[in-house]
Amino acid sequence: MLPADMMLGKLTKEEILVRISAPNKLVGKVASIKESSGMTEVVIDIGDQPVTAVITAGAADALSLRPGDEVFAMFNATSVMLIKDTK
């Protein structure tokens, strides 16, 4: 899945559980934010490994994202790629 395939939202856990289907969301905390050329890279700590989303700077401003904020990342299942370890 490419970072540009992710969408971010900022709601309370209760709102996330009520409004969004479980299979296509990852809940975590903003680990870092990098802005560049009108785009913002957001790294989210979901536990096992970080997930990166790239959103417009305007979307990041509208969400008022800060490190430590609890967010959810949504994705389209058709954007997921599987890789099998051949070991």
C-alpha cells in the first residue's frame, strides 16, 4: 500500500468504532509529521510497525495534527499488496 493511498481522520475511539468498518482502518498515534511541497507525510505508530500516510498540507492543517494525537488511517482493500517471504 502506498502512503498516498491512505486517508486520515481524527476522532475519539468511540466515534471510530461507531462510524467506520473495522477491516479497513488502523488506529494509532501520530509519531512524526514532515511537510514538504504542499504535502504532509504523517507516520503513525500502530504498534507492530509504523504506517505512513501522505496527505495535502491543507488536510493536515484542517485536522490540526500534532505528534501524539490519536488518529485512524483508512485504506481501500484493493490498495493492499501481499509479499511472501521465501525463506
